[in-house]
Amino acid sequence: MARRIVITSGKGGVGKTTVTAFLGAYLASKGKRVVLLDLDFGLNNLDVSVGVEDKVIYDIIDAVEGRCRVKQAIIDCAQKNLFVIPSCHTFSLGINAQSVKLLIEGLSSSFDFILIDCPAGIDSGFTRSISCANEAIVVVNPTLQSLRDADKVLTILKSYELDAVNLVVNRARRDLMRKGLTVNSKEIENILKTPILSTVYESDEILLSKNCCATKSRALKYFKKLAESVINNAQNARDYTSVYGGLFKEKK
């Protein structure tokens, strides 16, 4: 049965969809069958993040409302073992927690991971997405605004009794953390009292990557430790606040 992981955040713009896409791509590159489910209606762009925006014929609403079979809404991505069910810009009252949960349960036997891209905020879209998962990853940036919003989300997640709730620190800057100008990973873990799976550092390669499945995409390497932590159910809250040791020397 697939592990159903919702990827959420307290606020928009923290890189939630990017984390969903690249995590899925790296898991797939390791032989895991992964389907990405876009439940972010209105601001949906998961199909763009995996490079299939020109292949969308049916979406999740079509599948739920019976205009197509579920397998017709599943799109193969360029990365082997990676699939996506896209969303659309028009919300439907037929999309509720129960209908999405039934769709996910039908997929569970065919995949190792189902990654659910949750809309930002804590409204009905958040509730719908969380109720379909058994694990949650909260994406947070090392800013006080992001930490405050993430804290609100984590408080709500406690009531769902999920199997696991973890953090991913995204868009972190080693230099700023080292100088104490932003909170570092260990401080974030202590403030939010939630384990960190991994820290993804700011990178031009991620910013300039066309999509997570782009040929010879070097951005995938930044999600290696996150994918390994997810696979092994282990935390990896590395903290780069030590003095830089040179180009060919790792930080300790």
C-alpha cells in the first residue's frame, strides 16, 4: 500500500509545490512508483513543475465526477516511475474529502508513494487534503513569518493523529544562517518542536530549472537527503553554521 504524504505550508510562496515535484522525481529515480496529486485548486501549477502542462486532457475533477476513468487522468512524466494527476482552475462542489479519499484509496495498490500538493492556508482546501493522508510534511522558510504560520498549521495537524508529521526547511541560506542573520535548522526544530527531515538550500539551479524532469537537471541533487529521509523514516536536520572550510572541504 502506498504511503500517502500531504505536503503543506502555513503560507504561500515557501516552495511547497517545488518540494512536492522534486521529492517525487527523486523518489521515482530510486525505483519508487510515485504519483503526485494536485489539490491546490485555483493556484495549481504542479503540472508545470513536472513538465506535462501540454499533456493535460483530464484532471482530478473529471475523474471524481465520472467524465473519465481515474487512469485516464494520470499522466506519465518524463522521469520513469513518476506520474501526476493534475488539478484545474475551477473548483467543484463534487470535490470533497470523501471523494478524494476514495480516489486515493483506489491508487494505493499501484504506487509506493502518493504525494499530495496541498493549498496554502488552513481553509477547507487544507482540511480536504489533510484528511486524505496518513503523513504530513510542512514546508517552512527560515523567516519569522513562515515559522508563525507553520506553527498554526502544526497545531491543527495534531488533531488528525497522523502517523508522522515532519518539517522541510526550504530556501535556506548557509551564509545567513552562519552569520546568525536567519534562524538555523536546529533553532527551527526547537521553536516548532517538530523534527526536520532535511534542509534544502537556496540554489540557482533550482530557480532556473525548467521542471523537475528536465533532461540533465542538476537541481535534483538538492533533494537527495530529503528523499533518503522520507524513504528511511529518518530525520536529517543538518546545520551549516560552522566556518567554511574551503572549496574542497566539507563543513563539519
